[in-house]
Amino acid sequence: MTRTTMPWFETLTDSVAALGAAAQEARAARRAAQAAGTQVKFDRLRHVVGSIADPCRPTAAPDRPHDQALLAIVASHLAHESHMAELYDDAAAAYAFGATWALLRVLDGQQPPLVELGRQADGRTAIPDELFPVPPAFKGLDAWDGLQQFEQARAELDRVGDLWAYVRGLDQPDIPDTFDPGDVNEKLAAAPDAAFAYGRIAESALTFALLDHRHPHRR
């Protein structure tokens, strides 16, 4: 059987699995970038204050090579870490939404062969305003033993999701009277992990929802 003749539920499963694999690789890359960045924190290094002179610029102030190298290295690590964080944020959101998109359509009786996700002008995944549906919207999962875990994953996504949606230009958050910038940073940092966890449980729910479609093909 070639991929062009594979049943729709197999290609749909592969589509969601590919989104999950992309999010997992992006998460690993982000963690590696964070770990690498901690190795060049200024407060962990002993500065060598020696200077050098440039014979081609005798009137210029002496250069401090160690400081210049450290600044260049730190700037590079910060840029890489920021890029990996953005990549993980987008990949986790695409996984969460894509898995949920597939699940909702299967439970509705549709047979999409692939997840459909658009792209924004900046290359990021276009997440519609509906964001991520809550588990009670998934009719047909009552017999699934992962429903409570699904609800917990959605609750965590709710906890951190308002500010995430605001940053992505999807929604306006309800700003409390006691605004805490530290809480904002914590929620933004936690959002990709929450989306990744939600995507994983949604993918498991999809596997359950597809059982009835797979059984006739195994006879």
C-alpha cells in the first residue's frame, strides 16, 4: 500500500504525529539553547581585564578582548535562545490546535485526510479565534479513560492561555487590578509546555476516536 492509497485515518494520524514530533524537537532545542546560555552568564565568569592596542589605530582606545568575546558570545546565545523559544511556542500551538482540529472533525463524522493549518505572513501558524475547545465539546469520549486528564490539560491551558493569546494577537486579556509583571512572565513561559501537553492528550483522544474506523480495515 502506498501513501496515496492509505486510508484517510492513517494519513490524518501521521499528520497529527508530525505536528507532535515537530513540537517535541522544538522543545528539546529550546532546552538545549537555555542550557548553553547558562554557561556564559556574566556572574559565573572571571573577567580578565587585559587590553590590546591596534597598531593601525594608534590613537584609538585599547580593546579588551575578553570582554568583547563574552559580549559577542552572550548576544549570540540570547538570540538563539529567543529564536528557539519562538519556534517552540509556534510548534506547540500548532500541535495543540492541529490535534484538536482533527479530533473535533472525526467526532463530527468527517474524514479529513490531513490537518489543515494556515500560515501568517510572518511564517507562524495561523490559529483561529476559537483557539482550543474545552473537552465537554468532544461528544463521544465518555468511554475514554483519558477524559479527566484531558480536562486537567485544558484547565492548565486556560490558566496561562489568555496572555499567550494576547501576545499572538488573538484576544484581549482581562487585566486584573493587581497587575503582576512576574505572573505575566511565568504564564508566558508556561504556555508552550501547556499547549504541548494539551496536544499530546488530544492526540491520544484522536487515537481512541479512530478505533471504530480502524477495526473494519483489520478484518
